[in-house]
Amino acid sequence: MPGAVRRVTIVAGLCAAGVLLSGLVARVALRWLTEDARFVANADPVNGTVVKVERPNKGASESSTLPVAVIYRLGEAQHSATTEVTTSIAEGLGRGASLELLVDPSEPTHPREKRTAEAKAERWSLVAPVIGVALVAGVLVLIREVRRAMRREVEPLRTGLLVWLTPNEPLPERPRPFSFPAHYYRDDKKHEVIARADGRRRPVRNGDKVLAAVAPREPTWVRVVDEEVAQGLGWYR
């Protein structure tokens, strides 16, 4: 069933691409998480002195940050730098105010405000379980969609009911798999469906009708039975 395999492969490929994209996003996010956590764990607390605070723009949220210029001493050396501080903290600072900093000894000129850095690391720590759940969900969706695609192609032929399907329009001449609107009657009830056919093979015909298999539990899963499949299953000679 080349057409079925092709369609299942496409579904699996799309789902796998989604999982890989989620994994890429997770990798980037976890890199940020690791960096923030590493910094807080390795940095030394240092008392700095505020030199200048930029005033917030009108309407700025308290979760936004402001650049604050500070001077501080690390060991025997004095440094000056600008660090981002949460607006709610920065608004209460003025020139000469004391400010707790975290400084990584390997990068002494890049301090971070202590409470801002710790809050950022804590927020990212909450992302890890969310990313894990998203990846597991992505894998489960991949498995479900592949199984569903396989069932959609195989179920009609494996356990399906044979019906004479009437295309709404003459079937096109296409040398590839295609779908088309059609209908069939079962228990005096008309069923409108979108059927699948393999244009590379001749369907079993009865005048304008074509033989099709319908999955009992999924009446919209309809597959046209071509002569090659019918002969292989012993339905047609």
C-alpha cells in the first residue's frame, strides 16, 4: 500500500518535526535556566553604591527593569558598571544608595542586582517541569497521530464493510493518490464522505460506482478498493 505508507510517513514526519521544534525550544530555554542558576550559585554577594538610576517610562510595569549605574569593590579592585534592576526596586533608589549585588569572580565587571537575579532564576526554575510535560505531550501526540493514520488506512480493509460508493463527480485521471467527495447508502441512510483512492491503480467498478471499504466504527473512513488489493484479498478475480 504505497499510498498509505506515504500518508502515514507524512503524518509521522510532521509530528516528529513538532516534537523536534519543542525540543529545540526546550534546549534554548534550559540553557538560559542553567545560566541563571549557575550565576546565582557561583556569584559572590557584594555591596555596591548607586551612582545613577534611569527613570522609568510612563506606564512601565513593576516587572520591567531599569539600568542602574553602580560602583563596587571586589577584592582590592574597584569597578563601575551598569546593571538591570527590577523597576519596583529601582524606583526606591537614589544616588549614594546601597545596593546588594551578585558578582561572578570570573566576570567581575558584570554584576547583577541580587534580588533581581534570584527572582529571574526562580522563574526559570518553574519552566523546567512545563517543558518536560510539553515534550511528553508531544511524543504522545506523535504516537497517537501515527497510530490514527495507520488505522485510517488499514482499518477499512481489515474490518471494514464493503459498499458501492458513488462519486459526486467523475473520478479525475490522476497518477497519484487523491481524495474526492462521494456518498453511499447504508440501512437506507445516505452517508456523505471524503474517500481516498490511489490514482495509479484501477478501482473495482460497477458502472459509475466504485467498490469501497468503510470502517464500522468510523463511517467517514472510506477507502476505494482497487483491483490489485481486491485480488490480493480474494475479493475480486
